[in-house]
Amino acid sequence: MFRISKKLMFAIEAVLDIAYNAGTEPVHSGEITRRQGIPKRYLEQVLQQLVRDGILAGVRGPRGGYRLARERRRITLGEIVRVVRSMESAADAMEDPAGSVLGHQVVRPLWLELQEDCMTRLDNTSIEDLCLRARKAGVPTETGDRIDFSI
């Protein structure tokens, strides 16, 4: 069943924060914690997994931190959802063999369709889309407007 966990919200907010507040230097996890109020114990775990899955790039050293591994228009919410879902160990009620005939033949197929529709929308929503929404909403950025482009 599709649910929005704290970990998922923190992951999306962290990637969006990095994209929205990125300057020339990598973003330190402490900056994300300060701006977004994400507990550091959740944040580091999520950031490391996002690095392993190629959404973020980790930069070591005293000026290290995190940056996007590719252009923000090429990172989708669907990717982030899949990374976090792979980290979570909660049992999915959809995989439980128990249940009625109506549940198995009517409710579960409908729920799977809804989940598929939701994932399609998430796959079509990029971090760039969220940055544009944030700018339109007047959310301040610490580094000013950044243009995302590739050469």
C-alpha cells in the first residue's frame, strides 16, 4: 500500500533543499537539518542511500557535503519514492495472502491501479518542477535563484 512515511517526506525535502539551495559548494547535512528541521539520525541514513542509488553525489573533505548527481530536471519523485521504499521494512498489506474474495478480486486490483497512477504522476514530476513551485510560492533560497542547465 502506498503511504507517505516520515522517511519519504524527509528524503524528498532533503533532495529538494539541495536542489533549491545549491550554490557552488556542496550542501552540508547540518544545513539541511537547520533549514528543514529533519532529525540528523534520519537524514544521514537517507542521504547515504540516495548517494548509493545515484540521486545524490557525496563530496568528502572539510568542504564536503551533498549535491545532485545529475540535473534536477532529470531526477523524479518516483525515483526517490523507490529508494526510500526499498529502505523501509514495513509489511505491505497488498502482499498478505489473507482476505476475502472481494478483497482479492475487486479491492486489491483497484488499489494497485491507483498506486500505478500515483507512481506515474511521481515519475513525471521532477525536482525541477518542485523548485519552480517553491519559487512561485515565494519560498526564500539561501543562495539566490539558480539556473539548472547542462552543456
